[in-house]
Amino acid sequence: MRCSFCNKRIPEGTGTMYVKASGKIFYFCSSKCEKNMLKLKRKPTKVEWAQKGVKK
């Protein structure tokens, strides 16, 4: 399974699963990824430390 924000592999038995009211499921490897996506509403392509981020 991979993190919905940074695309990092999540080891079995770790991480967090978040289910929206619409039924969409998000998996997060850390609270850092969870907060950036849900609370701060950041896009993973605009964050350099995320694997989905754009390298400059």
C-alpha cells in the first residue's frame, strides 16, 4: 500500500486510513502527510519532499 500524499510505501500494520463522507479512502504514512493534505490542503506535486513532488 502507498501513501496518498507522498506515494511512499507503507509497511504492513502501520499508517492511517482516512475515509471521507463520499466514501473515498486515503492512506497516510505519517501525520505530516495527513495534515498537509487534509488540514493545509496542499497538493503533493507542489511539495518538494514528497515523491510525487516536482524536482527543481
